[in-house]
Amino acid sequence: MSSSCIAALRGVGKRYVTPDGPVKVLEGIDLEVGYRDYVSLMGPSGSGKSTLLNILGGIDAPSEGEAWIDGERIDRLGEHKLLAIRRRKVAYVFQEARLLPSLTALENVLLPSAFVGDARGGSAERAKLLLERVGLGRRARHMAHQLSGGEAQRVCIARALLNQPMLILADEPTGNLDRRTRLEIVELFESLNREGNTIVMVTHDPELAERSGRRLVIQEGRIREAALH
């Protein structure tokens, strides 16, 4: 793995066993994600976008090939070490906000600190600053169910940043939002990238993909780099 890469896949394939036999989702994937990259990943439904994202972040393991994060091969690590790497270096933003309705926006942002402690800045003060950063400082004490869809997604982004991850993986983070709110969220991602965050985002929206620094397309289990216009 190149020293300029935060994450890489080498010859990665993925198969799932079904009652009708094995189904191949990914085949021969080679990918390098550099530090400070902003990558969009497109492709038809069922093409393996989310699977690739999960392997890249260590949530899923490849059937063959190698997966690397920050110079460490993760596909052969035990669950304990792999979990430690994910908690320290990787954060996810999903299509659904996945907030706990019984907690405030601030308490939802603080959830990752329960797993890694405050040594990496996971304090209430940092959570407040992150909510300010995403434009929700005044909504910190509001319950999750009192937030709009766009506000809930901003809380998720703030939560993803709490432990200062090296890599942010976003799976259709704007899929449930109206166009104006989608653009606001993507502008936030762009700002985070300019500040040094590495982002890989799955999206079906060509307009959003065009705003990323790199656009990848996955089809029939294989990946290619697409030109940006």
C-alpha cells in the first residue's frame, strides 16, 4: 500500500452464499484512496457499492484479496483489533440518520465517546463545537425526533467527526432529502474535505458526484474511474 493512501483494496472479490448458489458481487477490485481525497462511488442498484464501502471500512471482509487502512492490512485482523481500528480511524454516515430518539442532538453526537473515551477529544465541549460547525448549535438540546431530516443528517455528520476519524464513509447520505437540503449537506462535505477530511461517498445523484474530486463507477462487480466534467 502506498504511503500516500489512507485506504486501499488489492484484488478484492466478494461472494455471498444463497440457496441458489454463490453470488459474485465484486471481482478483482483494485482501489487506492489518498489522504484528503473526496471520492464519489456510483453504479446501478445491486452493483456492489455498499459492499465495497463496507469492505473499505472493515465492516465486511473480502472473499479474496487484501484490504488496507492507514498502512495496516485489516482483512486478516481479529475482531478485537479490527474494531479498535474502526473506532479510531473510520466513521460512517448512512442514508438513514440512525439517531436515538430518546437522546438530544448533543447526546447523539457524544455516543462514540462511550467506546473510545475522551482522550481523542470526545468531550461534551467538542460535541458542542461540532454542532456549531454543522449549523446546529442552537438545536443541541432538542430531542432527535424534533429535528428535520436535514438537521438529523447534520447531527450524524457531527457524530462521525467526534473521534477525529481519518476516513469518512458515507452511504447515500442525501438519499432521503429534498434537493436544497441535499446540496447543503454536500456543501458541508466539501467544506470538511477542504479542511483535510478524506471522504468516500456512495450516491445515485450525478450532480453530487460531479462535485467530488474523483468519481468512480462500479458495474457488474468491477470498478473504473470516470472523468469529471
